[in-house]
Amino acid sequence: MKIEINNVSKSFGKNKIIKNVSMNINSGEVICFLGPSGSGKTTLIRLILGAIKTENGKILIGETAVPSLSLISKIGYMPQNDALYNDLTASENLNFFAGLYNIPSKDLNKMQDEALAVVNLINDKNKLVSKFSGGMKKRLSLAIAIQHKPDVLLLDEPTVGIDPILKHSIWKEFMKLKEQGKTLIVSTHVMDEIINCDKAGLIYSGELIEFDTIQNLLSKTKSGKIEELFLNISKGGDMQ
């Protein structure tokens, strides 16, 4: 699904967290939101989700304005912090969230196992989440986000705390979702993950300082590293 973000801002109290951000994201694209901690990546993802309202501007997913209850079943969301029930098993957590997405009971077991297989937790489905490590909880959160096969995935730092081998496997699954026409937005502060994305939005102090293909962004650097663009803006340099 296409996503249109038009002149969106958001403040909390006197602090303006997102400042007049605009971008168009096409169906089937993998987009990275890249920026340091506190830059506004999580707030922008929550605005796209409709979890918080924009101060001004508008966001469209497909032809529908955000927020909208009709979009719930079409979006998968993985928060930065785990939103799990520790006194339930992995399977029971998936069942709970499946109810929010109205997954038919006849499809539930198959969809659950497919999601758990992606994150290598199929053998831990009946284990209490309180017994999970931090990385396992992160993987379960990702399984919850993808189990209902949404058209749009909003993933807030999905690979933090995950070992490199599994991280590679998860990105392979993201590419498969892209091939199915899914739209993915992945926030990260890990610079090397952007090579997996079609485009990157560079966010600094709430501003979208760049939004372009990875190739075009790298062509604006002398070092061939995206970090250079952040260093330029932090020193007051011209991004154009």
C-alpha cells in the first residue's frame, strides 16, 4: 500500500518532535528511517500507525486517512519496547493479538507457526515469555507483527539485540514480503542495515534531512558512508 505523509508535525508540550515532514512511499518498497536516538523515528512511526494524532498535516495509507479503524488489519506494528504478556506462553501471546486482527480460527495455527518459524521460535511456542531472553522477546514481537500478513509493516528497530545470523535471516524474510508487494518501514540507528532498503529517510532533530534512494544518498558523500551526511548537518553543513 502507498503511504503519503504531507507536512506532518508533532509536539509534546513545548518540544517539537517532528517538524513538517513530507514523503511518499510506494507499495512494495522497503524504507529505512535512519537517525540517532531521540531524532524522532519512533514518533514518526507512531504517527503513521495512527497511535498518536498529528499536530498538523495528514497521513494517507492507500486512500484512507490515518487514524482509521479500517486500517488495523492491514498494518503490522512492532514497537521498540516489547509489549508482551510475561505470564503467557509465546503461543498464547500470538493468540491474543490474533484476536485483535480477527484472524479466523481455522487459519490461526498455520499462520502462528509460519510467523514463529521466521524468527526461529517454533520450538519455544509453549514456553512462558517470562523465561525468554531479551532477544527472544524481540523476535516474538516481530512474529506478532507479521502473523496476520499485513500489507504494511512498521518495525521500530526490529533487529536490536538479535545475533547477526538471525538478523540476516530476518532481512531475507523482509525481502520476501517486499516481493509480495508489502510495504515496510524499518527504523534503525545501525547504518549498515540501509543496504537492504530501497530508500532511506534520514531524520535529525525531528527533521527529514534527506529522503532518497540509497545509491543517490551515497553519491552525496566522499567517504561512501551515510554517517557523513549526519556529520555534515550536525556541523551546520549544507545537505544539498
